[in-house]
Amino acid sequence: MSSKHLFIEQWTPRPAWIARTPAERRAFADAVLGAIEAMKAGGIRTLGWGAADRGVDHADPAVSFWAVWEMDSAEAVAGFRQGVEASGWYTLFEQHNTTGVAQTPAQVLELLATHA
């Protein structure tokens, strides 16, 4: 049985994105949408995207957007990361990633309690 991996992205546009024309931005966004559809066959699913609510307690003011993904394996995570890199995403957006195997609250709290 494979474990589910979650991949969380948080990003904000870089000057290279802002400098693009609206048509260039739309073309890039359309390409990303096409890639998302293609990734479904590889066990990569988007759980949600959104604009960051900067009014929430402890919000990072440098984060504009977020996305959460679910993947079937570490290999899918590696492929996803390679695809994002190859797309040129990181030249257009300042991004922070978090990934790992999905666990229960009890499992993570036990790790926290015993490995802090």
C-alpha cells in the first residue's frame, strides 16, 4: 500500500512575471492548466489553490497564493518537482515548498514530543 504524499506551494510573483504582457501571462497560465490535466494520469491531484488571506493570524505577508497537491508516491513528487522546474515557474515566482507523507495528528504530535 502506498502512502499519500502532500505537496504545499506558497508563492508570490517576481518582477519577471509582472513584466510579462497579459497575453504572455495567459499563455503561461493555459500551459499550466494543460499540465495539471496531464498530471492526473501520473497520480498527481490538486486539492486546492487560492489567494492567500493576509488577514489571518501569523500570515506571511510575502505569500500571495498557495496550492495543495496529493501524490501517490515519492516518485510522483520527484516528477512533479522536475516539471515545475522545467516550466520556468521559479524564474517567474518566488516560491516556498513543503512536502511529506500525510500522517495523522497523533503521529505528528508524537514526533514533535519525542524529537523536539
